[in-house]
Amino acid sequence: MTTGEALLFMPLDLDTFLGSERFMDGSELGKAFNQGIRAYLHAQYREAVECFKAALIAAYVDDGRAILAERERAIIYLYIGNARAYAEEWDAALLEYLEAVNTDPSLTEAHYNLGVAFAAVGQFDRAIAAFKEALEQNEMLYEAHFALGRCYQHLNDSVRAYIHYAAAREVRPHAAEPLYYMGLMHQRHGAHELARRCFAEALRVEPTFVGPEAETAAVGEQSESETVAWYYRLSDDLKRQGADDEAERIYRALLEWKPEEHRARLLLGNLLVRQKRFEEAMREYLQIPQPSGFYVPARLRIAAVLRLNRHLKQAYTVLYECARQYPDEGQIFLHMGKLLYDLGKPRHAARALERAARLLPGDAFTLYLLGFMYLMIGKDDWAITAWRRSIAADPSATTLRYDLACLLIRRERYDLAANELSAVLQERPDDLEATFLLGTCYRELSEPARAIPLFEQVIAAQPNHAQALYYLGACYLQTGNAPVGRAYLRRYDRLIARGGRARRLPYQALPGAG
């Protein structure tokens, strides 16, 4: 970036002089400052620098009226910096701007001009930091947003450049520069339709605008596929940055150029759904034709929108017709299963999910839903099988392992439940519920020595866990340690007497209770 580019420093606004009327009085300070301003306005920058320096000196030798406040000294440093900058003495200007921001950190213009100086000497990272500091002081500063756009564009960070150009446009809608540079950015990536629209909009809002001659040079042509990829990459990055409105604009521009780009229409519909603009999203989805590879995903999205808005029968009709056309698409039957459950038809839902599981072998989520549906219709053994297949497909499914263990305990398969709970505790060693259930399994398997440390871990964290107290006492009795066992059982009795929520159990009949 050279000094001739559009990153120009911002002249001080007269509001800066509020509280600095003594610059206009008859002191030596005031005379020197006024002479400096006259020289500055006549582009006599070396003379202006000498006058401003004299004003600073006068503050120390003049009478008491000339004592400078921090804001006033920062203003003088800023003017010296501006004079140096106009004379293209950037290193010297940089030092003056640093003096200005150190003297008065709240002076927005000083931070902005410091960024200009850093950019002029090629220190773009520091320039960006200075411009951001200016925005911290004044988030509506057009110049700072535009300058950040230029810096990021220079560093080939197209997304951040785009965002700050868009922010500059919001602050100053009739400025052509942000649009012009957005157009150049699109043009460099071969997105000529987007570039054309930006250039046309720039001339519309500012008919007399002429871009810098150096920037209008032709750029290398890119292939059509590279250009399409640029549209997608830019829109994806904009969504990640939270700039959904700009991402929508990119999708619509791509579709205007290539209406057959159905992936863009699907992604645009998805974006509109996230914004709860359901009718607009539906219009986009419905424009995707059947031969397209995006037809089925679009129909699934239509059904999802209808389901979200509680139009369940309409949603099912969409899925049913889609399934007739594409009987081997497992995702259709997966969504049908969920919808049939919403319609209160779990048996039909299970049949749909069985087909989905056949068409999507090894899909952990489908198998999980199938197991859940089997539970709803009372087929626990089938549910266990489905969930074990789901875990085999996704061993990291810790929550499902816990649910499966609970189901196995209900079926009194304590050995299998213990295996699942041990895996849960490897991932979540502080899970007290899993710890208690694993202890319960070992107790039921007549392995009290393995159950005791688990119940003790529960009691250490929850001293009033009545069931754990009872089981711990019982396990100690089973191992022959009657004194410790009775001690825990007495704690259990006292807890129950105080209103604990555990059912009192006849521990006297347990082994070792003698």
C-alpha cells in the first residue's frame, strides 16, 4: 500500500477544540498555534511544524494562562503529525501520532491517523490494531471501517475486508469507495457479475466517483469452476463471521449469473430458514428440479419446515411422494420415522426406521432412533440390539452407553450393563449416576469388593445419598466387615428418620449382619 492510495488521514473536526479556547487567546501559545494553523491550511507544512512546536514550547515558558491540558497537547501533536504526513515524512509522522495517543488515549482521530501512518510504512498488523482502537472510541467512524477493509484486502483476507466494507456502507450509504473496492475484490476472483453490480452501484450512489487509475488494471481470467468456488467460499466465510445478509447477497448474485447452480439455492434456503423466513425458503427449495442431485435434500428441508410449523400431515405427504420417487434414499425414511412418531404412530415409525437402517448401514443416529422406537412399542430386546449396533458404529456415544446400561439393568443383564458403564466412566470419571449404577451392577453380580469403592465415591460427593449408604453398608457386611457395615447402615437409618427419600430395607437379614 503506497501513500497515494485511498487510506487518507482524517482532518480534525472542530469539535476537537471544545475546551481549548485558549488556543485563540493572545498568549504566545495562542499566537504560535494560530500561525501554525494558517501555514497548515496553506500547505506550508514545514512552517506549520515549526509553529506547532513553538506552541508546545510556549506552554512551558509563557504565563499561567498557557498551561496545556492533555487533550490540547494531543491536538498539537496530531497537527504536527498531519503536517509531517502531508509532506510524506511518514516515520516522523508516526512518532507524532504515537505522542498524541499516549498523551490522550481517548482522541479518536489520533488512533485513526496512527493507523494511516502504520499502513503507509507497511506495518499492516499494527495499522489494523490502531484502526480497531479508533472504532472502540467511535464505532460509527466510516474512515476506520473503510481503512480496515483496505488493509484486510491487501492481506488477502477477503472475508474481513468484505465485512468492513459493508460496515462502511452502513455508516455512509452514499459513499462509492467501499463498493468500488468490493467490486475489485470480486473481479480478482473472476466473479464478474458481482463486480459489475458493485461498480454500477458505486456510480449510482456517487455519479462523479472515479476509482484510482492503478486499481483498474485488468486481472487474469479464472475458470468458471474457480469463480463458482469463490462465491461459495466467500458466502461460507461470511456466514461463519455472522454476516448472513452479505452471504445471502452472494448466493443471489451467483444464482442470477448461474440459475442452474442448485446447491446455491439449497444453501440460500437453509440460510433463510435459520432467519425464520420460512416462506422465502420454501420458494427457493421448490425451484430445485427433480433431476438435480439436490432435489431430495430440498424436499427433506421442505418437510422439516412444515414439521417445524406443525403441518405434520403435509410434511408426511411431501416425504411419502419423495420416497415413491426415490425408494433407495435412506434419509427419506429416517425423516419419515421421526415424523410418524410425531403423528403418534410409533409402530409405523419403527417400520420406516427399519428400512432407513437397511439403506444406511452403520449410521449410528438411525440405529439410535430405531432402538428408541422399539422401546416405545415395548420391544426392549430389539432396542438393546439396535443400540449396541449404534454404539459399535460410534463408540464415542457416551450418553447412549448410559441409556443402554439402564435398559440392560432393567432386563437384569448386569454383566453387560457393567461393561457399558465402565466405558462411560472412562470418558466421564466424575459421573456420579454412572458410578452408582456400576456399583449396583457389581453388587447384583455378588462382587461387593468392586462395588465398595464406587459407593464410597458417591458418598464422598453426596453424603446424604440414602441408597448408596444402604448398599455400601450391605456390601461391607457381605465382605465380613460387620463394624463398618453397621456404621453405614446406622447412617442410613438416621437419614431415613430425618425424612430421607430411600425405602427402608431389611438389612438385618443380609449376610454378615449377625
